[in-house]
Amino acid sequence: MNIPKHKKQKVLKEFEKITTKVSKKPIYVLKKTKEGYSVIHFVTGNSLITHIPYAKTGKELIKYIDKEKHVCHERINRLNKMIDHYYKHLNDAYFYKHTLKTTKDVDKVIMTEARLDLTMMYLRDAREQLTNF
């Protein structure tokens, strides 16, 4: 097949434009870890965000990054705060449950049950925010 030289050069320039655009766009993937999920850069292996409790949250973040031309650090910081809030209340719930099992003081049991109810409410809210991120 004989293609004129000027057409070959034109196609080659268009191909170079496409490849440079694709290579500039970062590729992020979701990786399962001991602590939850992490969003990592596919080529370098650097973590963008770690300790994500739900895969759905990580997938939504990756979809958002793919739509945008760059990583929005404000959104990453907001997600980190939401994750910290979730783990704080999860840790509190474990502590209150342990206290209920080990204490013999009736007043302490009543106070701990009230705190456990509150923290479970906050935990459900944090879980909902993370799944609807």
C-alpha cells in the first residue's frame, strides 16, 4: 500500500498528539490492604489516599479523578477527614463495648450505653457519607 509521504507525516503527528495526551493523564487503581482500601498511582505505586473503609468510596474517587484533568486535593482532604471521623467513632464503639463487658458499676454501664448509642448513630452517619461520597 503506497501512502503519500505528507499523509504519513500528518497521521504520525496526530498519533503523537493522542499519545502525549494519554500519557499525561494519571491512572489510579484501587488496592485492597489490611487496613481497608488504597487508591494508588498505577505507574509509580504512590498512594494517593489510604485506609478507605469501603471499596465503593474508592471507586467513586477514581471515577471523579478520571473525569477531571487533575487531582483535586480539596476533595482528597475532605475524604480524609470523613475517614478519620469514621474510624474515630468505630474505635469509640469498640471501647464502649469492651467497657460494657468488663465493668460492674451500674452507673458506668448506664453512661456507657448512652455513649455507645450516640457513637453508633454517628458511625451510621459517617458510613452513609462515605458510601455516598
